[in-house]
Amino acid sequence: MTPTAGQNARPFAIAALVAALGFFAWLQYAALGRTGGVFEYPLDDVYIHLAMAEQMARGGYGVNAGEYASAASSALYPVLLLPFAGTEAQRLLPLVWNIAGLVMAAVLWGRIIAFAGYGRTLGLALAIAGPVALNMSAVAFTGMEHALHTAASLAILYGLLRFAQDGTLRWVLVAGMVAAPLLRFEGLALALLAVGVLALNGRRGAAVWTGAMVVLPIVAFCAFLVSLGLDPLPNSVQAKLVSAGEEEITLLQRILGTFQINIGKTPGLLVLCLAVLSLLATAVVPQLRQGPMRHLALAVAGAAIAHLFLGQIGWMHRYENYILSVAAGGLLVLVAPAFRGTAPARTLAVLALLPIAGAGAFYLPKIIRDFPANPRAIHLQQAQMARFAQDYAHVPVAVNDLGRVVWGNPDYVLDLWGLASTEARMTRLFHPVKGWAGPMAKAKGVPLAMIYDEWLGDAVGTDWVRVGTLTMINPQGFLGSDKVAFYATAPEHVAGLIPALDAFVPTLPGDARFDFAEGIR
């Protein structure tokens, strides 16, 4: 197949961009309506990256001054958040970067659809549907690095398509290959498979130097972590690789188990369908039986399958967005000639449209119903915990949701979930004896703990005293619990916390309530 990109891509790019930004704007508007006009991110994790950037600006690497920790899952994202560290302007940087990522992803999606050569009506429909149905707008809404990762991944796909067209290695391909793994470790699979496409099509020299540009920054980052006395993989990545009690299972068992879990979820099945259809296209579409487009099809399918074995699906559906977008866009290009081919080829072309329709049917009701509620949940819970810790208690604190409390906090924050503490992560996952958080809190001089009992009830120290509970009224959104238990980590700390709580409780917003524990006052 010799693809052509003769038609004007601008209308398709503009249509995709308007759809993407329009839906993103509606999500922000709906969220502001839920919070009473207060801007907030829908995930506490955004503030982990902000806190990492805050310490990096001061010459450290972690979330607490003087303590190294790899709490961020992205090598590059905290670097992008370095400007204005610790200020309100810094807090808005994730919003700015996610808008930029969404713009790039939407424009690239529109160009990919134009490249496929669809007629104006169907092409514009696909350009508009893609960013919304495939969840690009909602992923940008989360404020995390995933929108930029999706843009980098689509840059790889678009660069490979243009390479297949005329054999030219363009900057957009190289930029995507370098950026994708630095934004998310999952990006290594697609980037290295792109290196393979270059090598298989006579560009071995380019494959060598682009491969080096992909691998060496990641190796350097891992070496940097080791030089700080940390594991080569960030804690936040390792915490997602295993569940409690899985320390003894083999790597093969873990990989197979991950695949089984992922295909048990609707987005995982969609990714698998896209990979299978891409492989079928190489057999059914004559133009794909040899040459660079065949190699591209194998690379897209291979990256999709790699994610199912090694990646994750879910948590506001941000983890799979990059590969879902690449696999869907790649398949639409691959099957475009099939609309003019034999009956089996036309059948395959129609089937290729179903995963996009399926993604929209799965994502959109959940997004519209649930996503705007999450900023309200963060505002009523984590933001209030941060206010109490930083403005009233003024003491070191232990938490299981790290971000909002630690960003801008001059006092020590002990992360009992383990994203910023290898000791806590290993203990929670593999050696969770009853009361295990007690000695850690004592060793760090932490008098206050704010945790979900549902998550860490067995970790509560034997001498901890429950002083009360922060409750979200009319709970909605993706949170571990609507209730946060406040503990004094020793009886002698109770007296110091009560006056701070007496001052704090009257300042709570209307949909948050604090109830003192019975007999505590």
C-alpha cells in the first residue's frame, strides 16, 4: 500500500480540536458548578507531581525536604511543573499542560483521519467522534501526564504513517518516540516498535540513533534514582505492579495475571479487539501484505498487546487512553482501502468502526455522570485535610492520599500508602502486621494521622486515639471513602489537636462535616 495524504488535513484537525476542547470546557464548567465555583482537579495525584516539582526546585527529589523519594510515575511531568514552585500559579500548570496535550492530540487525530483518505462526511464524523468517544477530553480533565502521553503516542503513529508514505523521517516521529517513555514508562513499547519499523524498512542507521534516544534517557533516569539510594523504578510504578500478598509469585504469573485482569474490563477488551482487527487487516487488505504499512500494523497491534500484559486499565480510564487512541487511529488508516475492496474487506472495515462506537457507549455515560463530581470530592476531602494540616495543626502528619496534603506543606508528611515511602509500601503489601503504622509514625515524629479506615484499618497503631471523622455529605466521585478518620498517634497528642480542630471545624464548606469521636471532648 502506498498511502496518500493529498486531501487538506486542516478541516479534519479543526473539527477534532473543536470537539475536544468543547467537551473539555463542558467538563470544567460542570465541575465548577459542583464545587460552587472553586477550581480543583479531579485527582489528588496531580499534587504529588506538584510537590515533587516543589522539592526539585529546592534541589531535592521527593515530597519532603531532605528525604529522597520517587513518588511520581513520570520522569518528565514533574520537570514540566517546576516554574512558580509552591505558588498558585504552579497549581495551574497541570491545567495548562493538559490543554496543550489535548490540543496536540486532537490535531494529530484529525491529521491521521485525513491521511486515511476518508470522504469528507465520514472523515469529519470520525475526526469529531475520536477525541470525545476515545476519552481524550476527559483524560485531559484529570490534570495528569496522560494527555501529553496520548499526544506523544499519536505523534509516533502520525510520524510512522508519513514515513510509510515517502520514507522521510520527520521530527514529529522522533519527538514522540523520545517523549512518550519519559512521560509514561508504558511508552517504551510503542517507541521501540517504531524503531523496529525503521529498521525493517532500510533505515538501520536511523533505527540505531532513534533507539538510543528512546532508551538512554530512561536508563539515565533509572540510574539517577539508584544514585539517590532509591530503586530503579519509581515507587509509584512498583506500587501498581503488585497487590497485597503477591511478593512470591513469578514475573510470568504476574504478567499473565495482569492480562487476565485487563481483558476482564471493557476498555481492555476494546484494546484487544483493535489489536486483533489490525492483525486481520494485514491478511484481508492486499495493500497490507508487505511493506512499511504492514510493519506499522504489526507495531500498533504489538504495542496494544504489550499494554494488556504489562500496563493498567482504569482509574478515571486514563491509563489506557494512549494505546486506545493509537490502536483506533491506526486501525482506521489500515482499513480505509477496505471500504473499496472485496466483501470480506468491507466487512472488516465496518467492524473497525465498532470499537470507537463501543468506547463512546462505555465512556461517555460514566464521564458525564461521574467525572464532574470528582473536583467537588477532592475539594471537600483532601483540600480540607490540607487546610487543617497546614493552617491549623502545623504538625507532621500521616496520610494514605498524599498529594493535596503534602504540596506546599512545610511539615513532614508520612505516606502510609507507600508512593513516597519504600518502607510503607513494602510493609503494606507484603508484611502488614496489625498496627504496623504505629512505629513508623513514632519514628518520624508524627502526632496526627488522617486515613481511610477501609484502606488502612489494620495499620492503625495500638495506642492511636481516634479524635473524629471528616465526612463528605452526599458522596459522589472516585474516592477511596467518603469518610476520613483523624487519629492522634499517641494519647498525649490529643490535647494539642482539639483546639486546632475547634478552630478548623467552623470553617468547613457546607457539604463537609467533622464529627468528634465519642468521649474525646
